[in-house]
Amino acid sequence: MRQLLALLGIVAFVAIAFFVNSARKNGTLEHRHATEKEAASCQACREEEKKRTVEEIRSIPYLEEYIVDVIDHGSKQNLGFKYGDMPEKMADEKAAPKIAAYVVTLAGLQPTHPEWVKEGHTFYVSNCGGCHGEDGKGVHGTFPDLTRHPLLGIEKRIREAAPLK
């Protein structure tokens, strides 16, 4: 009897492991990457990004998420600026969402956390203002204008989500 229970336990374990592994391969389970390079080359992640609708990409929460992602992980979009793409870790992880709240206001929009704008402005001036200017318009066109809506990187994603026919 013990051998039968042990065998059933092993079969159950293998079945669950098989299900979890196949679900990961199919993209039905959330997954994480050990490195930024691994994430950038993940086909499932690229396909998931393509599924986002234009309305979602134009939303304030998406814009804030995008800004935080660029601050934390850098920009690898080749947008054509003289000094290239923004490197990663340009501000502390805790400051990034507050900076995003402030940057949203530069385009005349209402952030999801307006209570972060004042502190976000302080972080923005000390972390971002040197390149993007205190007004957010970019210094002499060598860095992106953060007052435009949509931002260039967002505009690129909108074109990819709904290509012109």
C-alpha cells in the first residue's frame, strides 16, 4: 500500500511539474527574468506588449509605468537623440514613481497620484533636469522633450500596436 501511495505521489508531482512548465512555455503564467538582456530577448514578453491596445498605451497609468521603467531600466529605443539612449538607474526606485507623477504634469495631464507631484518635482530637478531641462523640454534638442504628449517612446509603441495600413 505504501508503495502505491508513493507511486501516486510521484505521478502527481510529475503531472503538476509538467502542467506548470507547459503553462510557462505558452505564456499563461507570469514569469520573470534573471537579467535585463534575457527579458529583452523574451519572445513571450514581446508578444504580450504587442497585445496592449492603443487606448491602454495612451492611458495615464501606462504612461507612468513607462516613465518608471525608463528611469529604472534605461531606454533602448534608439529614438535618435545626440547623446543616445538613457542609461538605467537614473534615480532611486522609490523616487521613480514620484518623478513619473511630476513628468505627467509637464504635458498638462493629471497623474494617478497627485500627492507625489511636489516631491516628484524635487527628484526630477536633481535627477533629470540636467538633461531634460527644468521645464522638461530637453536641452537644445539633444534629449527628449518630456512635455509632449504622447512621449516619443509611447508614440512608437502606439504605431507598433496599430500600424498604419
